[in-house]
Amino acid sequence: MSGLQVVVVTGMSGAGRSTALNVLEDLGFFCVDNIPPSLAPALVDLVQKDGTARRVGLGIDVRMGSFLEGAESAFETLSGRGHEIEVLFLECSDDVLVRRFSETRRPHALAPGGDLLAAIQNERERLSSLRERARQVIDTTELSVHDLRRAMVDHVARGNVQRTMATRIVSFGFKYGLPVDADLVFDLRFLPNPHFVPELRPLAGTDSAVSDYVLRTPEAEELVQDVMQLLRHTLPRYAREGKAYLTIAIGCTGGRHRSVAVTEEIARLLPEQANVVVVHRDVHRSDRRRR
């Protein structure tokens, strides 16, 4: 059995370790925070035996206390068992760390007496061996949370791990309200409406007769081309930004005909790697109203 990829995230408290681990988790890593290094080999062995993940993220910080002394031994054990080990260290300047702790009002693990600056300096000394071992050091002094997410995604992508953003395409009816989680919204109410064609009214946009009626109009053809051009340009950039989910909402009046047909067409045209999920939120509401 081949070894796993293990990324150890450590660094200064307040530098963004939790955010970094969340990014790894979004990228498909099995992540555990605040694990004593001596327990890491057993944990990775369990993950490997279970077979549900090939990548593991481990968070280690100064709260491990004396356990930190076993970190190097644990890394050697993991490497000896065929696992690929990488230490990622998050750095930050003292003044910014002080400001972040003041803003969040969270106590520092090494500052029970309130001397925050002394605690930060003490932490640097305790983590110095891990910093020296780190393959990558990310300085978050000037980074926002979004900047750090983007830096993490770029770094992991260089390790040939592909970002998998889920793309949800939701058809809906404006009369029932916008989807609350929509990132992009397209209004199709200018397209010819099958609702006013007696033989099409009882059908849904998934029916070929309705989709042909909607999609073969010049207006719909131009719309689909424009939307696809926009999505081909923006989807990779949303993924690079670190988004785990992107929701594209496509609406018409009742969410039964036009929006459903166009949603199905957009989903068909997007590449497989877009990881598309289609949801027709309101397609059955008209049926319930008639019964």
C-alpha cells in the first residue's frame, strides 16, 4: 500500500492555522487539529487502513507543550513507513499578532499572566525547530483570511492536488424568492414563455418539447452562449479564490419551464471537472397548486 501525503500545519498562534486546516479539509484532506506528534503515526496508519483518504492534514501548535519534543521522531517514523511529510509553517510579525489577539480577545496559551509579547517571543523559541524543518513558510502579516486561503490553494496545487469546487446550478421561480445562497443570478423572464402554450403548460422544462421551444429561440441561444463565456472565464478564478461551493441561480417566473430548460443546458455544456450539481427548486410547485 502506497504512503499518504501528510501536511503538518504549524506556526505562530494567531497566524491562521485554523484557516489553513480548513482549506486543506476543503481540498479533500482528512484533518485533525491539536494532535500530540507522538500520536500522529498511529492516526495516519488508521487513515491509510480505512482507505477513505489519501491526504492528511495535522495541526500542531505550542499548546502541545512537552509533546512538541516528539515531533521530529514522529516525522521520521512516518517517513520510514513510506508517507510523504511536509511541514507548513505560518509566520507573522509580533505587532500584528498582538493586534489580532486584542481584536479577538482570545487568550494566548503561554500568557496566563497577560504578558502577550513575552508569550509570542517564548512561542517563537519553542517552535524554532519546526520552523527550520518547514518546507514552506507563509508570512500572514499582510494577508487577509481570503489571501491566506488563496495562498494555501496555490501551494497545494503545486503539489499536484486539484482543487474541487462544487458548482450548484439552481433553477427557481422569482415568485417564490431568490435562492439565499446564490452567488450568480440570471433572469430569464425575457424569453418566450411555454406557460402560454396550452400543450406545453403542464410539462416541465426537462421535457424535450419544452426545452426545444425554449432553447431554439435566438434569444435563448445568445443567452446560453453569453453565460457559458462568463462561466468559462470565472469558474477557474472562483476555484483559485478558495471557494468550496459556487451557486448559480437561473430564474424565470414560476421556475418550471424556462429556467429548468436553460439550467439543464448549461449543466450539459460545462466540463466534467466543474463538479456540477443540478437542483430544480420550484419545478413541482405548480403541480401542487393545481391539486
